[in-house]
Amino acid sequence: MNWIQVILILGFLLASALCLVALKHRLIARLFFICQFALGICLTLVPEFTSLVAQRLGVGRGADLITYLLVLYVYVGSILILGKFRRLERDITTLTRSIALLTHTPPPSTEPSRTPPESEP
């Protein structure tokens, strides 16, 4: 085993632990990330597998295949994050409008008072 493999495996294990802590109450998200980290560990231990899959798919090297998949993953992740930001902005706008309508107080009247002026003795 090479030093880079040891470093990568330790990184995947650390990322897994952080994922479990950060996503305590989100089972699907935890499973998704843990599966990704497990795949990363497997591909680190058996790098020939990526070369085999790459050749079957018509890509020259396993590293190229990993790079292509990473680019696709980043694009999809970016689109999902953008959608989440837009939903959050919409929710914040709706909430702000609701609070504004609930706490609205009418402005003070600008009409002159109709009480007669007091006369001086």
C-alpha cells in the first residue's frame, strides 16, 4: 500500500465521521455520503478497477473516467444547491411578507384636528 492510499483512506474515514456528526437526523443523506466514501475507499484500494471500467466505457484511463464523473457530479450538485437557494429565498420572502402584514400598524392621521381652538381669556 502506498502512502497516498493511506492518506486517501484516512481522509475518507474522517469525512465519513464528519458526515455522521453533521447529518444526525437525515438518514438518506448520511447513507448517500457513506456509500460515496465507501466507494472512494474501494477505488483507492483497487485502482485497477477504474481502469477496467474506463476501458469498457471507451475512456482511455481510469483517472480520466474519475475526472469526467467528478465534473458531472459538481455540475449536478451546483444545480441542486442553486435550486435550494432559490427555494430558501422564496420562503424568506413569503415569511417576511407575512410578518409585515401581521405587525402592520397604520400611520398616524395627517388630517388637521377638528377640535375648535381654545380661546384665551
